Amino acid sequence: MLTKFETKSNRVKALSFHPKRPWVLSGLHNGSLQLWDYKIGTLVDRFDEHEGPVRGVAFHPTQPLFVSGADDYKIKVWNWKQRRCLFTLNGHLDYIRGVSFHNEHPWIISCSDDQTIRIWNWQSRNCIATLTGHTYYVMSALFHSKEDLVVSASLDQTIRVWDISGLRKKHAAPQSMQFEDMHRGGPGGPGGPGQPDMFGNTDVVVKYVLEGHDRGVNYATFHPNLPLIVSGSDDRQVKLWRYNETRAWEVDTLRGHYNNVSTVLFHPRQELVVSNSEDKTISVWDMNKRTRLHTFRQEHDRFWTLCSHPELNLFAAGHDSGFIVFKLERERPAQSMYQNQLFYIKDKTVRLHDFASSNDVPLLSVKKGFAATVPPRTLSYNPAENSVILCSNAEGGTYELYNLPRDMNGEAREATGDIKKGKGQAAVFVGRNRFAVLDKQTQSIIIKDLANQPTKNFKPPGLVNDIFYGGSKNLILVTPTSVMLFDTELRSTIAELNVSGVRYAVWSPDQSMVALFSKNALVIATKNLEQLCLIHETIKIKSGAWDEIGIFVYSTQNHIKYALPEGDVGIIRTVEVPIYLTKVKGKNLYCLDRDGKIRVIMIDPSEYRFKLALVRRKYDEVMHIIRTSNLVGQSIIAYLQKKGYPEVALHFVKETKTRFELALQCGNLEVAEETAKVLDREECWALLGQEALRAGNHKVLERSLQRVKNFDKLSFLYLITGNVDNLKKMLKISELRGDTMSRYHNALYLGDVDEQVKLLKEVGQSPLAYLAAKTHGLEEEAANILAASGLQHEPRIPMNGELLKPPAPVLKQSDQNWPQLTVARSFFEGGLFQGEQGSSIAAPMPLDAGALEEVGDWDAEDDLDLDDGLGGGAGHAKVPKSAGVEEEAEGEGWDLEDDLNLPDIGGGPAAVGAVSLEDYVPPAPGPSVSESWVRNSQLAADHIAAGSFETAMQILNRQVGVVNFGPLKPLFMAIFQSSKVYLSANASASPLAIALLRVAGEESQGRAMFPFQCLTVAAMIAKLQEAYTATAGGKFSHALDLFVNIIQSLLFTIAARRTESDEVLNVDSSKIQQILAVAREYIVGLKMELTRRDTSTPPKRAIELAAYFTHCQLQPLHLQLVLSSAMTAAYRYSNFNTACQFARRLLEMGPSQAMAQKARRLLAACENNQTDEITLDYNQHNPFVVCAASYTPIYRGSPSVACPYCAASYKLEYKGSLCQICNVSAVGAAGSGLKNINDGR
């Protein structure tokens, strides 16, 4: 029996498999229903509405429904999608023993201790038939899957078979009247459908009454295809019955149980009967030979129910403390590949499939060997001698050697002579006339010849669990912690690779690489066991095969995937049922299903061939795949970005937003501008402008600023590029817009003093207007202003003023972009974008003004939303186009004067030399550096560096709910003190404070600078290593202090690069968040460990705390130490079963030799006494997190609250209290999330 899933709960009285989803529904003795996912081992849902033990549950075959019946006399129908009870059927007068759905009709059948069976229509919610006749409790009642029959079992020692054809006809759609119906008064006869005769209703009648059991019958069911019934009784017997149209009789009795038989079933696919009993066993019987094949025993729990999956080879059995999901045997067909030939076992026959000709022929029947009862586990083929070795788990491990016939006539031959066999858990060929056998009991490897005679016998260099072919004369030895390449002639280890739990080894066709995979891990290594990559899967790996170009294709329970030797992984397609891969050739994938049938699945290998060619730099092949295949999808785009080929990714992308982002990444401003026009979003134009500024393409920057109407930046761009003409036009536009400040700035940029004075007069700033006129030598204008103000005497003007006039541009850059180096096109640019204009990523040569593309084209009325009448009755202004572009026949420029009929602008500024240096007026002081930090930063650390502790506290409270700032005081002071450097000045003067800045980079897009921060990610990682060392050394108090300091310091840690921050989208994992999660787990665990070591802690609590500590997410070395400590503590207090659980988990991790020896000694000591002296509040099979305040488990599905900063879990009663982990935040408080980088959001 292969156990697939096991859970612990209250006594399970009823079970049902979902026909499609990997779910099991269990009815518990405490009145609950639990829905489990047996593939991933988690509790999906729980339903608690029944008030007594639930003894019957069943899924509907097609609808999202299930039904339950319990001791509260109620039948409830539930919808598992809506997660609620739809309605309740009332009618039974005693405990309900079983419920089930009909496969076709909307019917439910139920049986009860009130001695009746009822059939309900769940659509109309009515009882449509009541079956009476049993004289004691009715323990089971089931519909036949295909015929109109019902079988019931009762404690009155009888089994009854009921005919429900009348009920079907009564409730079926109206049909034409038959002759016999007209004369018998049936459903189609006179009186209408369902008219009862003088003896009562004829809808349901008893067809047979089967008597033969000596005590009450607990269960009876039909065979799905044959006219057979099997029953189980309190007389400890299982009986087989056969029936025909007229009678039913007993066929045979199966004896062997030592207590009441609870449930008995026919195997859905094989000629087997499966039964379970209160004697704590599950038995498997051969239906033909009437013999018991296997018995599986549960040590402490009685079995109460049994069910089979309607489509898969799975069973579930409920017992006193939960249930198990199992299958009787392995479904993986034994197989072996040699060149284009596949040798495999099907129906106890060795078959050969030739992939070249697609011929599939039987070769040899192996029914006389162990395959008659136990299917072979492995098959090893020897092409030189045309022989095979079959290995099986029968009798503790057996192998058989067969010679295959060389002539294939289409019929399987019987094995002739004595079968060469022997004891051994594994056997493989190592030469043309030699094979190796592993005997795990004696830990020896025996080399034998084809006569089955030993030639060598030696001890392996360690504990070996399995062996595989490792090349000529070589073996791959699998130990619990590693695999070794072993030379059988020299008896020495060639190489060793540390990988645990290896189950299968698959060699590449050229024997240059080998794939070693365990349950959830895949390792690809060279022929010398040098690891190339390690891949982890969340679900079980089933099989694998090598592609002809060196890519490993493997299957899981749900997917077919590929793995490149360099470590890249991807999904090829999904599968509904597990398959076992045998060969990959081109677009064809050959595999075996669980029935041993050859299947051919079409796949598209373009994606993994493309990735392999890209990794190996075979660019010609990459270009060929791009041109001939249809590669699309986010995974390809992300892969190309990751590998540094955004220009190739740009070729695949059609979605506009992604295309825009890729164009920016690879510097293709032309494509970026095209997509920005389509998107037409302000943030896209802003990003394009930033990239254009970085690349020195101020023409694209100009168009971007025009789109977003950023007039201030546009004016400054014209200033630094010397475009005086456009600056004048910006002055006119600002006047039309009525933007006084922009108008004044443009006048300053132009040095237009007349315009400055005019503007200051218009806004009522006569003193400033007089000052400007006087300073720049406009004496007449200054006198007019003075007269208009009514002053008689000239005010005193400072004598050290300087003219605010910018220098005239010497080199005008307005017609050309900034100079760029010419670089060669990459391979992909030449191939992908050949013939396209402007698509190259390389910087172009400087172009003439006439070669520039026309840009601008935005109208004042459409883009500026200006009203009529601005500027003294002027018309609408037009926004300037780029300089150097012709507009109609008027030459260069915008011609705003002609459009607006404005008078000429008079007189320029006075001569510069007319004003002395004494007239200089110093500008007003700007904001301080500290104020700039507070205004521009969203980070608490920057506010602290600026000395604004109050705003920093507000930020922390708003982001992560910090309420206790006492522990953070040293960090506040350290950050503040490290943000400035102080230089001593004269004795009478204060020291000079110089701000220390960090490079902003992408953090601020070049607009601001931020203070230096002493807390970095690198420093946190170093401190984390120090805490790890203290933990490993057993200095728990010191380690706890370090982890608490780390978790508090992370509040102020700034990400130095964007990849270090969790605030940036599309980042796989954040270093800061990872460190935070690690520190949280260690703090919880260390606090529990210190509590456990307290002498006042009672033994029960001490063991529970040790057990909870083993479920914290720790480093493997630390987890081994924790498991060893918990194992010792449990054993010291005589909790042997719990100690064994910890020991097994410890051994699975591959610990040191001393630790492993200790665990094995403990397992050996507890082997015959796996009991617990103290009952613990601990269930390792039910996922949980530990409450950080009470140190008790919070099981999945239970209500809980969390700390908004460190995410520590708490029970609901601790909401509002101070978090015990970070010691700063309030549990359950609202928070927007911690920021580690200034991203503008």
C-alpha cells in the first residue's frame, strides 16, 4: 500500500472523492465536515452545521454539490462553490447511516436507523419514495451505477436488492404508451403515471432478499460491470453474491478479519475486493481465487469507512484519528530505453515498442514469476544478450532474469525453463554479461553473470538505498544524502554529488549528462557528477527524458516542463493525468500512461530551443527561430530582459505599454515616442522626456515637454540650448496664458528688462519695477514710476547691485542633438530591424536640420485651454514648433506677431556698462538642505537626518503602525548624527555643518539629493550573519538581541539599488523583506526556546514549545539543531512517538554523521513502543503558524491578526496590543506599507 496523504482529526465516519478535483470530503464523529486537497495536503474548507456524528457524505458526479447525513436526522445539500448549505431534507426519524447521489437522475438515496430507505429529488426537494421492509437499522443503501437497482444492507442480517425501474419511468419525461403499460395500470396506463394498485405503490419493489450472514450486515455494494454484490458483516466475513433476472445466490465467503467488517468495495479496475474492519486492518482479496493477497495494519486505530475514486486508482479509509488516501500498487510501468526501442511491462507481458516504425509487439509473458501478484518496479535491458532484469518489492525485494526471444511473431512467448531469480532490492546491468544486485539488508553489492552466479561481492562505501546504471563498469549509488559514481572493477568512488532523496537517474543519449530527480528536486550533472543546475518543484516530479539537443524534458502531476543545463526552466503544456516520458523527438513527445499505453503528445519545442541557442550564443539559430516560429508570451519577454536582450524582446511585443517600457530600456527613443503617442499618457511622456534628456536627445525632450505642457521646463530647455527665438515665443505664450511667474522667468532668461519692468508695474509691484529700471539704467522709466507713485525724493538704491542679464549664447544647440558616439549595430539589430528606418539602438551620427522630423503640432486652443480675449483682445496663441522647421512660406519661427497683430516690442535693455558693481542686489536665500530633504523624501530615515523627528514618527505610524518609539531612540540619534560633518571655524563662530549626501540615481530621477544613510542592506546582511553565528553557538539571548536590532533597523534601511527594494514592481524578491521575514522567524523561535529552558516551564509546555520551534522557517543547519533538541526533549519525557517524528524529519535533512547516528539509535529504541506519555496540543500534519504572544498554534483557517510591520501572527484577543516581535508596532493596526526607496508614489 502506497500512502499518498494522511491527516489527523476526529474519528472519520464517512468519506467521498471528488470525481475531478483532488479533494476528499470527510464526515467526522464530532459533527464537522472537512474538505481536504490530498495533492498538496491542505484543508480547503470546513462545514459545521450538523449537531451529531456525520455518517454519510457524497459528491455529486457533475454539479458543484455534495450531500451529508448525520445523527441529527437531517440530510443537508451543500454547494462547495458558494461554501454554504443550500437546503435541508427532513423526514427520517432516527440516525442517518448513509447518503449518495444517482449518476443520472436528480436523486439522493438515504438510509437510517428508522428501518427505512428514502429516495429524494434534490431539485424539487421532496421525498419521492420510501422503501420499507428491513426490520432493523439500515446501514447502507446504494444505487447501481448503470441499472435501475438499489442494494441495501441492514443489521437484520439481510441484504435487499430493490427494483426502481417503476420510479424511473414515473419521473422520466412522458413517452408513448406501451401495450403492457395499458393493461397493467403502470406508469403509462389508465389512471395516469404512478397510480398505485390495490396492494400499494409499485414504484419500488424488492427483487431479492439475500440471507447468509450470521450477524448484522454493515455494507453491501454492486460490482460496476458484473452481476455481483459484495457485503461485509459483524460476523467478520466478506461474502460474494451473484444475481440474474430471476434470482440471487451466494458465491463464496472470504474469511480472515478478526472483528466487524466496516466497509467492502470492488476494485474499480482490477478483479480485487478491498475491505476494512474494526480489527485495524485493510485487506485486499483476489476475487477469482478467493484468497487474501495483502493486509495493511494500523497500529492504534479502528477503520470505519472506505471509498474509492471514481476514475483514479485511489482509495481513502477513515479511522479513529483521521483518514488516509492510498493506492494499492505503483502505477508507473517498468520501462527501459535503448536507442529507438522501448521495453516495458503491460498486462504481465514484456513488450517492445519501436519508435521508428511505430510497431508495438509482445515479447515474453512473465505471469509465472512475481509479476503474477506484484507488478515489477524496474526493468533493465541488456542489448548484447537481449535479456532483461525485472525487480519487484515482492517478498522484501526480488529480481528475475529473462532472455527475450529474438524473433518477433506478434505473440508473447512463455518463459521457458527455470526462472533465474534471487533476493535483492535493485538490479541493473553493468556490462554485456554482468549485472549488479543490491542487498540492502546486508548492505552489499553482488556482481553476477548471466547464469545468475556471483562473481564479486563487496561492501559499498556508505549506506546505499538504490543503484542505477552509471556507464560501462560503473554504478550510481544512492545514499540518503548523496549520490556516488562507483567503479565496480576498482571498487572505488570516482565522484560524489551531495543531493538527497534521489529516486531516478536518466542519462542523456550521448551519456554526457545525467538527470537525477527526487520527489521535489531535479539535479542535472555531467557524467562525472559535476552539478550543472538544481531545480526545485512544489509538486512531485514523475518522469523525464532527454531531447536530442541536450534539454531535459520532465513531467510533474500537472505539467510537462523543460530544464536547460544552465538552469532555466519553463512549462511546455499542462496534463490532466500523470504520464511517464520515454522519448522526445522533434515536436513529438512519447510517453506511457498509467494503463501502460503508448501515447504521442505534440509539443512546441521553439521556446526551449530558442533559450538554449540564446544561452549558448548561437545567434544564427536564434534568428532562424524568431523568423520561423510564433514565440509570444510574457515569459519570453521577461527572459530576454533578464538575459540582457531587450531589443530582441521588443521584436516580440505587440502590447503598447510593454513595448514602450522595452523601448525605453534599450534606448530606442523612436519606438518609444511612437508608442507614447498611442498611449498618450502624461506619465509616459514624462518617462520619455527623462530618457531623452539622459541620452542627450533634446528634440525628443522638447516634444515630450510640449505634450505634457510643462512650460517652465520647456523655457529652461530653450535657455540651455541657446534657442532665443523660441524663448521669445514662450514669453508671448506665458502672457497669453496669464501666467505671471512664467512670464517673468522668460523675461529674465531673455534679459528683457523692459518686459520685466512692464510686468512688475502690471502686478502692482512699483518698488520692484523702479528698482529694476534704475538698476538697468532706464532713468526715464524710473522717473515715470516715481512720479506715478507720488514720491518727491528718490529712494536710496544699494550701490553693489549687478545686472540680472544672462550671457548671450555662443554655440546654439537648438538645431542639433548633443554629440553622440557612433557604435556598431548588434547582431540582432542588423537581423531583426534590417530595412527599418530609425530602429537602431546605436547612437546615430549628427543630422542636418533639414533631416529632422517635423515635431510640435499642438494648437493653443486645443492644448492650452485658453479663453478668448487674453492679452488685450488678442486672438488665440499657437504653441511653438521646433526651431529650424519651415511653417508655410514665412520661414523659420512661430510668427506669433502676425497671428496676434501685436505691436513691435520696443527698446532693449540699456548698456550693461552703465551700472556700477555697487548696485548688486543679492538674491533671497533659498530653503535649507534639511528642508529640502523633508519636502522631497517619503522616507522616515531622511526626515530623521533632517532633524524632523515628529514627521518621521508620523510617517512610521502611517506606514507600519509604529506606536512605541522608545526602542528606536538610539537609531534616531545615530541617523541624525551621521547625516552631517562639522568643521570648526573661528573661535567666535559656530562650526560649519556640511551635509553628507547619497547618490540619488534612479531614486529621484536626478531632481533632488538625499542625506547619507548609515543603515544599508549590506550592513544588515553582515549583522544577520553575526546573529546566525550566535544562534549556531547556542548564545540565544545574544542572538535574540541581534535579531531585534536588525528588525528595528530595517525601518530605516534605504535600498541602495532599485533591485534591493520591495517597492519596485516586477522584482522577484526583496532583500529587505527577506531579512525582515528571517528576523521575525528567528525571534519567535528564540523566544520560545528561552521560555522552554526556563526551569518553571512544565514538561508538557516544554515539549510543545520545542515542537513549535521546529516549524519556524530557519536555516537548514539551525533547523537540524532544533530538531535534535526537540527529539531529545520528547524522548526524555517518554513521548516516544513524537520523538520518532522529529528523528525522521532530521534524517530527511541529511545531518552530520553524529547527529544522524543519534537519530537512528532513537528510532531503533522507540520502534516497538511508539506511544506518547503526555498528550500535546500539536499536530504536525495540520499547517499552522505560532501566535507570537501566547506561543500556541493558529491552524490554517482560524481567525488571526498580524503586525503591520513584521507580519507576526497573533490570535484575535491580542489585537491592539504592542507587537512582541518588533516591539514598536500595534497588532492589527492599519498601515500603507513600509517604503525603502523614494519612487514618487
